Amino acid sequence: MMKTGFILFISGIILFMAGILLSMQWGIAGTIMGISGGMMMGSAAYFYAANIRKD
């Protein structure tokens, strides 16, 4: 579980940052990438909380 949360968080932050950078050129595509990256980082918080609760 911890590995899943970490992978989701790292890939989400990369996607979020790439979306911010891309939104300067292509607004719609960058916005979609930024939102999906933020959702991935948010879902990683669930896996972190589930792991803490289990310990």
C-alpha cells in the first residue's frame, strides 16, 4: 500500500507540474493535465491514511 501511494503521489505531482507548464501554451490540455495530476495526488492521500490506520 505504501508503494502505491508513493507512486501515485510522484506521478501526480509530475503530471500537475507538467500541466502548469503546458497551460501557458495550450490552455485546455494543460488544465486537464493539472486537474488529473491533482486528483492523483489526492488519491495518494487515501493510501497513506489507510496505511497509517492499519499500523
